[in-house]
Amino acid sequence: MTIRVVVADDQELVRSGFALILDVQPDIEVVAEVGDGAEAVEAVRRHAPDVALLDVRMPRMDGIEACRAISAASDCRTVMLTTFDSDEYVYDALHAGASGFLLKDVRRDDLVHAVRVVARGDSLLAPSVARRLVEQYTRSTRHPQPATRLDVLTGRERETLLLLARGLSNAEIAAELVVSDHTVKTHVGNVLAKLGLRDRIQAVICAYETGLVAAGDPPPGGAGRAAPSPSSARN
């Protein structure tokens, strides 16, 4: 299956460079190159791509606002691009619905890998990374949400969300709940569907913002856990 991509950046050389790198891949087709966020939203509407690469800083509509609009109106997944290694940009992008975040000096192979990872439904930040960011910004209750949002979950689904928010993998959640990996995958899928979330990272954010998990809470059993690999996190 060919992965259809929109590239949005107000710098023509950057935009063309990313498009060239991606378009020569046998499984990727760049369907549009645009120079601002408003054009990106329109390009996604017109071409129905699988992935949109969005510069954070663009005229008329910035990348984060474009990401929010794209996430609300389509199934297109977004990867944010920036020259600024800022936790706040990462948090705002993830909160807007982004599935990944890359610096513009990303290596060629990592850019291609990022598009493929996001297109198959995975995320480009490990849950432990998302947890660090969410803890930092929910301390000031940037985006609080009512706890009643979680009322749609069953007791076991709420337990799954709690463990997921603490950075556990599916296998670790299965061990904690004494169920099969398949059962955990079903619970995670139900959590995402019922809460209208795209991936595990958004689930982590939701758990903190609804108060299910508080900043500084210890992991299950009180023991520290090794962080997952930083490149991607599977749903």
C-alpha cells in the first residue's frame, strides 16, 4: 500500500527537500506541498493523505492549529516539524492530535521511518516521554478535564488506562492484570475508541488531565521501570 503524504513548510527549500526524500521511496507518494497551515488543511481535505508533515511555525495558521483542524476533520495522522527542541511545543502538538514530533535536522532515514511508523498507526514518542511532558504541564492544570469523561469506561478499562498512563507496555499490563496480551490489546482499543483518542500518547494525556493519575505518582508496586525504546510506541 502506498503511503500518501502532504508536506507543509513555509520554507520552500525545506519543503522541497523533505518531499524529494519521501517521494523517491517505493511505498511513499507526496501528493501535495504547501506553504502554510491553512493550505495544509485544504490539501488534506482535497487529497485525503495518510500522513501530513507540518512545520510548527507557519504564516496564516501555524502547524499546531493546522494539526488540530486536521485531526478533528479527518483520519490523517500528523507529524510536527520544528527547529526548536521545546517541551512546550511537543506537549501542545500532542494535545492537538499529533502522532509524532521531529526536529528539522532529522536524518533522511529517520524522516522516512517516521512517516512509515505514523502511517501504520503507531506513535513517535514512547509513553514514558509523553508522561514526562504531561507531568510537567499538568502541574499547572493547562488543560484540565472533568473526571466524568472516564465514566464510559468499564472498571477493567479504567485499570488499563491507569497502567498505560504509568508507562507500561501491553505485556506489562497483562502481567499486572493477569490476563492475556490479546485481552490487553482489546482493552486498550476500547479505551481509545470510547474516549475518542488516536493513540497511547493521547491516552496518557487524558489520564493526567482527568486526574486518574497525578504528577509524581509511583509506578505499580512502587518500583521504577525501564523506559521503552524512544523511537516509537505501538498502540
